[in-house]
Amino acid sequence: MYQSKLRHFYIPDEQSVYLLSHLDAKKLKDWVTLCINQLQHLGYEDICLIGKGAFGFAFSGVITEQITTANCLQKKQVFKFSRVNLSQHVQDRLEEEAYMLSLINHPLVPKLIEFQRIKKQAILAMELAKGDDLEKVSLKYGPLPVSWIIEIAAQLADILVYLRTFKIQGNNKPIVHGDIKPSNIVFNMQTCNIGLIDWGSSVFAQLDEKGQFLGTNIMDLMSSDIQQTNARLGDVYFIGDDQLNGALSSVRFDEHGVASTLYALASGQSSRFGCKVISANALGLPKELAKTLTAMMSEDLALRERGGDYFITNMKHMGNIVTNDLYNNHCKVLLPFWISPETKVIDTVEYSSRKSFLRVESNQTTESLHHIYDVQFDRYYKNYMQGMGDTEKAFIAAVGRLAKFPVVGGISIHWKNNGVLIDSNLTLFDADMKPSFQSSLNNLVHLARAIHRVGIFKSCLFNAKDTLHIERLSASKPFIPNDKLKFPFKLSDISWPENQSRMHSYFEDGDDPDEYLELPDVIMTVIKKLNNIHHSGCIIFEALPSHLKIHSDLTLLNHSLAFEFKVLLEQMIKLIPKISGVGISGFMKLPYKDSRFFKHQSQLPDKFYPANPKFKS
């Protein structure tokens, strides 16, 4: 029952607008326009959309305040809109968030300005924290400098102390934020100050740090609240198991969120689950801080609580650790990738065709995944990971992190008895992100090496802007492409001659048992002919009842066959009306067998920041 609730509770990543149907995309644009118009009527200017999620949208805007008749002050604010198509009790959560935020008075928490309703639309206005959220910073820089980690840790410890000792009218009423993670922390790189945002999961704690119920009188202790949790589910990539499993809300919840956040930022990951393989002790952090984070994420409850107590008590001292920004924590390249000389804005989507990996690890049945056709399922599937081991969860998160970079290509991972064989062909479209992307790839390799199984995991990364869309009125009608529809493809920098012995075929790994769309024979014939032309990339057919999406990323390597390649792609377009049924069918082709083999390794060795901060490497 709990798994069912978890599965449908939280979708963290909004689907790319380039993958929506024409009607859904129009609804989204109309809704954004409506929100902007409402803010303009309230007197705001320079309004822009800064974020969106499962429950609502966030905008920023400027209001001009009259200080005196001679002077005006422009203040930038954030506005959160709840989605009006959600049930009322979910929409009401925005008002509850506004109430909790109204109680907070801390310099590192942006203040509530106003909560109001315009007809049925709820709007929360708050101060804008200066800087970028730490998930964006992490993607830009990779593992953050030790000096930044220490600064962030010290400020988070200060916030935890404030929340733990919070009082209302003299009574202890500790507050649990409930969703501390990198994307909910804004970081100003000029001042190194943070701002903790998104209080939608915050509640009053039921238990203190000693596990004692927080009741002010005997009636509180006799109420049903002592048996029923008031906790809300935060991001399962960062919250601890107690919160995930429905325990009574405790001030300890945020300790785990803080530890998970610091670990992710120091390791260049987007989850906490990799800590058994890439431990906090292996990240080049100062030894005291590393061991504290290791304790705070331990499975041992007593050790976890001792680690949390030590963090809160001693972080003000650890904040004085001297660091040397010239120290270079070298990152060895484990997988090759290309840097595109072309400056191009792309919207990367990742499609992992081997969903059987999830099924094997989480004991899901075929039926439980069969109804999911969306190509972005693998961005949402964190909710299907109950029952999987932490290392497998970390691996899945590491694959998903790749899609947050402007990158296209593919990766194929073959687990064997004696190690892991990895084929890849990846192109990054932002040279400034090279160190971060390299670190993310290395993390993927480390996690794959720690998984002992026999099987295959394949992942395609493509530009959603290149997706072809064809719509129909009902499932009984054929998909009819318009005359202008064409498959985009590009030529490689140099023409490569045919080399069959080094080609990774569309069909090399056999049929994928998790793809439920059976393409007609005439289209398969064209695909087999395409397979004989030296090229790289992917083609993915995603058929929904009224919407067909064809995702692709194709690079022709043998330029002498450009005409034949183009003709085959045009034939495939003409054969689209033959497609029937719903589901996904995908094909990936790597340009050559540049396989990297890695032996199994359960855990990285310890590596701490040098005791002498003047040391350079």
C-alpha cells in the first residue's frame, strides 16, 4: 500500500516541452501566459518563469516600491503558483507552506512577503535569494571545492540549530524542513551565502533529537498524533529511510537531508545512494568532516545520531579549517567523450531501453511497468526503486544525471562475471562543463563496477528539439506524416570508411524484452538497410494512442553514402502510417568498438584532504 502511494506521489522532473503533444504544449504556454498576466495586473514587471514541478510553477518579478516622493526601490520577488488542475487538498499545501514560512525568521531563509488567492488561483510571494541553486552549480562545476563545501556545511548547521530550537509563545515547536537537497539551496558564489527555499514539505516535529514526543501537555501526549506521522515525503534521492518509511517526523530528518546534500555536492552526484561505493571518506574532504558525513549517513541508528550531534556541535569549529584553492583533486578520465566545436542549445532527454534492469533489482512484475510508454519514464522512475539496493539506485541516478548536461549519444554497459564492459559514444555541447561531465561519467563507472550481475543496460541521449511529432484523432486511425517531415542527421567531421568488424550494430544485443511496440516488417527492412550504412546514433519510436514521437540522433560516418542514407530515412517517413499499436521500440548504434573493461570494485579507497593545505598537486 505504501509503495503504491510512493509510486504516484512525486514526479521531480517536468517533461521537456519539446516532447509534449501540440495540445499539451499549448495548454502549458497558455497557463504560463495566464500566470504572467495575473502578476502584471498586480503591478509586477520583468516577469519570467524560473521553475516548474509536479505541484506548480515559480516565477520571478520586480515591484517598484515608493520609499519617498523622490526615491524608489525595486525589489525582486519569487511567486509560486499551484496548479489549478490538482485536487483542492493538494492546492491547499501552498497556503500551508506560506504559513510555515511566515514563522521563519532567519537570515539564510528568504522571507514570506504575501499569500493571496485570485479567484481559485493561490499565489505565494517571497523574497528572491541571490544566486543559483546548488544542483545547477554542481552540474556546472562538478564536485565543489572543499572551501565551498565547508562554507555551505557551516551555514546548514546554523539553520538546523535554529529549526531545532524554534519556539512559539515560549513553547518548543521545532520545525522540520523535510526536503533539504541541492536544488532547494540557493548559493551566491560572490559571498558564499546560501538561502534555504521550498518549505512545501515542512511540518512541526513530533519527536526531538532524543526521540521523545514533543507535547506541551498531557492532552498532546494522549492524542492520536503520537501514533500517526505528520511527515511529508521529500525527494527520495536525499531524504533518509526513516522519513521515507513513514516514521514520526523528527528533527533528525533534516540532519540526513543535510548530510546527503553535502555528500552529493562533494562527489558530483545527484543522490545520496552512492555512499557505500563512493564513500564520503573517498572524496578528498578534510578527515573530520568526511567521517562526520559518513556517520550521518550510516545505516546504524546510534552512529547516525552521534554523527548528527557531532555535526551540529562542532561544525562551527570545522568551519575554520584552512583550505588551499590551488590544491587540485585530479580526476582521471575513465570513459572517452567528444567536445563539439559547435555552439548549440539542446534539450537532452535520456532513454534507457533496458527497463528489465529495474525489474530484476526491484522485483517488479512485467505488468507493473507494461503500461508506461513515456520515453521519459527513466526520469521519473525514482518512485519505482523501492526494494532495489542503494548501489543500483545510485547507478540509475548517475545515468539520469547525464541527461542534465547538453549531451547526445549512447552508452552500453555489459556486466560479466569478471567485470564490466562499457561502450560509449558521447558528445558534449558545452566545453565549460567538461570537468563536471567527466566526473559524472567516472561516478557512473565506479557504481557500475560495484554491481555484480550478468546483463546489459543501454542508454540513449538525444535532443528533444529534434523529435518528430505526428498526431491522430484516435487509436483506430493511422498516423499520417505531413509532407515536410524529415529525419534530421549530420555528417561526421571526417568520412570514415566501412569497418564492419568494429561496428556496434542496432541488433547486436538482440531484441529488447521491455519494448512493447512491434514495428511492421516493411519498416524493419528499412532499419536493417540503415544498419548496413556506417553511422552512429539512435532511433526511438514512441507510440501513444493519439501521438507518435520519433526521437533520433543520427550521424553519418561514411559520407559517400549520404544519398542512400537520406533515401532510406525518407522511405521510413512514408511508411509511418503502417505503424499500429502503442509502446516503444528503440535502436542504438555505436560507431566502433572502443570498449573499456573494468574489474569489479566494491568501494573506492579512502582519500582525505591533505593535512598541509599548502600542498599543491
